[in-house]
Amino acid sequence: MDPHFATAYADAMQEPAYPNSLASLTDAATQGGARVAILMRTRDRPVLLARALASVLSQTHQDWHLLLVNDGGDPVPLDRLVARHETGFQGRISVLHRPESQGMEAASNAALDLAVGKGRFQSVVVHDDDDSWHPEFLARTTAWLDAPEHRAFAAVMTHWMVVRERMDADGVVEDGRDWSFFDMPVLHYASILQRNRFPPICLLVRWSVVEAAGRFNAALPVLGDWDYTLRIMAIGDIGVLPERLACYHHRDPGTLPDYLNTAAPGRHETQLALYRNARLRALAQRDPAMLPLAGELGVQAERYHEQAELQHTKILANLDRNGLWGHARHEDLQHRLVRVEAALARIETALAASLARAPLWRRLARRAIDRLRRPSA
């Protein structure tokens, strides 16, 4: 072993190896995750934004504030959409219209700036305008961070579903769903060094960790979420809540340009190489002897995930043979039906109230209520 590397390794082992998560922060361990700052960036995608707003409003955990940044898009349809949900938001939304687009990460920074004047938050999450949550996402993740046994964790991530969809003249058409496979109880640092492993929609971070990590890297056209995850990992551990509570929606390359994902083919590969090269170049300048260790960690992480993905493929094949593949989709439809039933109940209440105020419409209102109550054929 290289003497310089051996010395550096020995010095590192003199520090307490476990637990040292959040050791650099003084107040993080006393903070729960109750009040959540939700950062959302959008630009001229009203169809997807409507779904994202519904995702936030459907949360059973209600202690949140949505910081919505319009990054150079038309403000008129966005304002109309937000106005339609004024009753649901109850003042828990702040909107910033930027005249020109400055990029996703700059928009995230603008959302953080908005949050500063909205009181004290305990946690932060990025909800992209094309993704969605299970109604229990915030309830389960904030409770996880608040549990005494998890106070030393910097953040928590959940499992997720990849929703394959496309846009046509009628709106969003779903083509299928794939399960995420993430069998770690805690995110491995070596694994995240090799490549990004999860979408931001499934990650809730303590506010104190965000303060320590600093602002998002606005110079990155993509991979900003990976860059930020690496900074979080430098501060503390990310725990894994093994429940599918988030949906990462992905549209194929043939969809409308404004509705494409940033993960379009060809775009990430170039930026990924440039990002890795820049990080390794910086490491080489500071401590060349650490390069072999970084390379070995990357190789081991990739081998681990190759084995995990192989096991994932076998599990999916068994589920398909046993006719269980559609279970997750049915579960999602059930939650949607619950929200529809709640909306119908509110309409029924409003119609019933109108009977007393407008006798002229009594028979019409009663007929409408009867139709709502009547089971569909």
C-alpha cells in the first residue's frame, strides 16, 4: 500500500467511525420534520402542473407551504390554475414569476429564498411539476424523521414507482409502471458516489441540513439533484423508508418538447461524464493518493447494484407469473377513487345548502344529488 495513502487512512480511522452522522450540526438532532417547505419549479406545463398541485393538496399531512417558481413561463394559465385551488391551499402557497428562465437549480434557489420569509420549517422536499405523491408521503416521512431512533439521520427517502406515460391531444396517457428496487435500509455512500440512485420526489431533508449544504448548483443544466445528494451525504446519513410513496413520471422522447423529462436520452450521458471528471480532477489536485480508493468504491457499488437489479428482475418475473403485477396500479386507483368520493361529498354538501337559499332550484338540486348517489352502470 502507498505510504501516503496508508497514513491518510490511519488518520481517518482515529475519528469515531460510528455514529458521526450530523456531528457537524448542533441543532439538527432536536428538529423533527413536521412543517415542510415544498419546492416546485415549472414552466409552461399546465397539464402536468395541475396533477402536481393535486398531489400536494391530497396529502393527509397538512403542515406544509408550497414555494412555486414559474421559471420564465406564461404567468396567466399558472395564476388561473392556482386560483382554482385557493380554498384548498388556504394561504399555504407562494408563487414567484421569473421573466426569463434561469434553469432548474436556480429556480430551486429562488424557492428556498421564498421560504425564508414564511416562518420556520423543519424539512424540505423538491416536488417537480411532473411527479406525484401517495397521499401519505408527507405523513410517513415526517413521522420517520421525528422518531427518536432516527434523529441522527439527515434525510429520509422512500421507495417509488416509475410511471411511463406520453402526451397526446387528450392529455397524459399512462403506458405502464415499474417498481423501484431499493433494498438498502440506509443509503450507501459508496453507492451514491458512483451515480444517482433515486429521483428527488422521494427525498425529505431536514431544514438544518439544507442550511448546512447550501444552495443548489445553478451552473448544472442537469444532475443538480445528484450533486445536492452528495452534499447531504457529506453531512449525514439518508435513511430508507421501504414503502412506495412517490411516483417518478417519465415521458418517452416522442412526446411534446415542453413536456419532456430532463433525463432525455443523450443529455445526461455527456453531463454525467463532465461532472465525474470535474469531481475526480478536484480530488486529484487535493489528494492524488485517494483516487484508487474512489475508483474501487465505484466498482464495488456498481457490482452491488448489478446483483440487486438481477434479483429485481427475478422478483418481477415471479410476480407476473402469479398474476400480481397489477396490484400497485389497483392500489393507486383506489386512492384516486377516495379523492373523487371526497370531492363528490363536498359537491353534495354545497347542493344541499343551496336548497335553503334558492327554493326555485330545489327540484333541480335534489335531482342532481340523486344522480350523484346513484351507482354508475
